[in-house]
Amino acid sequence: MSAGPLQTARPVRSNDMQGRRASLVCEVAIIAPSSRLDAAVASSPGTRHRVNEDSHSALDSDVPLFVVADGVGGGALASRASRQLVTLLHAALAHARIEDETVRRTLLDADHEIRASIASRTPAAGAATVALCAATDASLAHWLIAWVGDCRVYRVRAAADAPANLLTVDDTYRQLVEQPPSGGSLDDPARMIGNGAIDSPNVRHVELLDREMLVLCSDGVHRHADPAVIGRVLRGATPLAHRCNELIASARAHGSHDDATVLVVRRTERRRAPALSSHSEIAKP
């Protein structure tokens, strides 16, 4: 769905905590009749890979659809898988009616297509995890969120000092009560896009009130930033894109060496001045 005209797109470059150039940091605004949506993203490569294996929405559209994908480390063509996943989701959903089964089917189709794409280039397995948010009404107050794996979505309330509220549940072996493969961990993702192991992607609906935020992030962020830190940093006074970068810097300071991506969507209700009544009179002294 198209919510309104794209208002701004301001790319900003900055350095991460390790002094290396971060990926493009971008901030945009989408204006709807009753609300304004500000979105910003920052992504930084870690030390474990030669390239950033995370991917995210480009923030170059007026469609309120946002995706973060994380190429599975150690898998084949991880960066390609995450980029392809973001591209496929935007191509299929940008102008579609956002409904549970439509999103589930799109994720399953992407699983099949990415698996075939990797298989055409290498016999090794590869995949990506993903989190997605899409507005389902013109007020931008109602959202569908979907996820596979351990990319997460949080909601940050407007109230000061409130920790971020986790809206997703990681598809880990521990959560699904499954045994990981030899050498794996119970906290590794057991469901991914591209390995053919999913049958029903996770979907839920949430409401976004005035001055609340949705936060999509890869595990390079959330494994090293607890909900209290996420809430505190993202309610800061700097521009939204800078806050995204500050959250990555905080994760780095607390031990993150993985690729790290955070995308934030903030909704603000637009106040309209009350119309003057045609019967109103000017008070006489």
C-alpha cells in the first residue's frame, strides 16, 4: 500500500566504534493524512566476514514496508541470500494487499527461490533470517510483522525509561525444542529462508500509537543490547538515523563483532487545527 508522498531521504555517513566506515545511514519520512512516519536505518560490517552479510530496505520508497535480513554466517553466499531476500519481499509486497497468508506465501516463495539460486551456484547450503514490518491501514497505526529465524522486532513506547518490548520469538533450536546439528548451539536459528525448513512463517499484528517506534534488528545488535538500552538510545534527542548508529556503537562497545543492522520506524500523529464554526461570533466587550 502507498501511504503518501516520500518527503525526505537524507544519507549520512559515520564511523562505527572500530573506526571503520559504516554502511550508508539513511533517514526518510512518509506523510499520511493523519500521521507521519519517520524511518531510519544503519548497518555496520563486523569483523567476522569480508563483506556485510546483513541487508535491509533501501528507504527509497513511499511504501510503508520495511525489511531486515541477516545472511547466515558460515553458509554459502550469505550476503547474496540476504540481499536477494530483501529484493524479493519488496517486489512481491510493495503493492500487494498486506494479509497474513499473502505474507506467509511470499516468504515461502522466497525460501524456494533463494534455495534454488544458491543451488545453481554451489552445492553448499545457505540461507538468511528475516524480520518484516508492513502497515496495513492508511493511518499507519496498524502493522503486520513477520519473521523467520532470529532477526527481531521490538516496539519502543513513548513513555520515558520504558524498555523496548520484544514482539518476536526467535526460531532457535531451544525455542522449538529441537536438537541442533553436531557442533551447533541450542541458540542457533533452526528456521531460515533458503534451507527449505519452514512451513509456516511467523506473523502477528500490532498497533503503533503516537510517538511509538518499531525496531527491526539483526542479532549483531540484539545479542549485545538489552531492551532497556534499546529504549533509552532510541528515545534520544539526536536525529533518528544517528540514534540507529548510536545503538550499533553501543552493541560494539558491549562485545558485538558480527554484522549489525537496525531499522527504526517512528509514527507521529498529525494534529489538525479545529475548523472555525460558521456560526461563531466574535465576543463583544
